[in-house]
Amino acid sequence: MGKAATIASSLFQRDFFSVLIVVVNAFSWYFPLYIFFESALGELLSDTTLLAAAFGVQFAAAIAFGILGTALVKKFSSRDSFLTVWMFIGILASLSMIMLNTYNLVQVLLVSFFVGTALGFGFPTCLAYFGDNSSVENRGWLGGATFFASGLLILFVGLALNFSSSVFVGALILASWRGIGLLSFLLVRRKQDHKEEKTIETSFRSVLQDRSFLLYLLPWTMFCITNFLERPIVNDILGIAFAQLVPI
């Protein structure tokens, strides 16, 4: 009982609650967006090569801007300011999917690039924000509670998108949800005292050479590969319409 009370108090402390909002909103925004984007592309593009190109652009943009974002965050007055800009970009990226109403390959690739940018630009900083504001002793509990809340809201947003009448309405739902997250974060976040945050300089090479990191990375990579390899099989067995509902 004492442990549960400690975890609950940690979750709703002002410092961590702002972190909870950023992380939960990010997960519950992007995963439904990905499924919605995939569905919209499936209706526009029948050529599997074009579909692969569109998703390739999105993933490449996410990776490139993920690396760029880790460098640019140092240019902002605070990490909160950087995350605010990132969430606002997410609103614009959600609205850009309105262009998927009609087929135009250039527009499809631009939207795909923008969506990837909106994810990658601040996601590493978002996860670092969680790590820096949770103690080692409570991180597992806090992570589990955060993931649970994310799952519930992914279901909520996903069902709202599933019942949306058009791409236009779906894009508005996603933009509104990202906007709610941004507004909540601005209201809850702690006031910055503009003191410089102490950071430890590191490099991607040193991280990739860290054995403990690799022990997390390899199983996670295998999980992702298996998860996406099974999707074509599920589509054939259950049908595309039902298979799209399963992730939600």
C-alpha cells in the first residue's frame, strides 16, 4: 500500500505530470496517426512500390530529424521550449494530411516527409525528458503506468478515427488531440528559472558501443521486425478492414 501511494504521488507531482502529458500524448497521437496514414495511403496508392517509397520517406525523415533534433535542442532556452515547438509541429503535420483527400504523388511524399519530421524531431528529447525526471527506483513503475495510459488513449483516439467520416475529419481529430496535449503541457509544466541544465556530452558512436544499450536494442529490433512481418499474413487471413482494427 505504501509503495502504491508513493508511485501515485510521483505520477501526479507537478514536475513529473508534465512529463507524463508529453510522453502519453506523443504515443497516443503518433500510433493512431500511423494507422490512419497507412489507411489513407492504401486508398490512394495501389502500387506497392509507391507505398514503400512513401513510408521510406517518412522513416528516413524521422531518423534524420531525430538526430538533428538532439543537436538543435541545445539552441533553445530550455527543453520545455523545444518540446513546445515539437508538439506544435505535430499539429501542423496532422493538418497536412488533409492533402491526402486527392491523389497527387508529390503531395503524398511531402505529407509523408512532414509526418516523419514531426515524429523524429523531438521524440529522443521526449524520452530523455522522461528518464531525467524519474528516479531509477520508480522508473519501472512510472514507465508501466505511462504505457498503460498511452494504451488506453491510443484506443480512444483510434476508435474516434475509425468512426471518422473522411480524411479531413480524421486529420482534424489528430490535430486537435495534439493541440490538447500542447495546451495541457503549457498549463502544467513547471516554471523555468532559465538556469542552464547540466548535460553530459556523448555521441551516437559511444552509445552504440555500450553493451547494456545493445542488450535492449537487439530484442526490441527483433520484436519490431516480427510485428511488421506478420501484418501481411494477418491481412490475408482476417481481411484488411479487420486487420486495421486489430492494432487499435
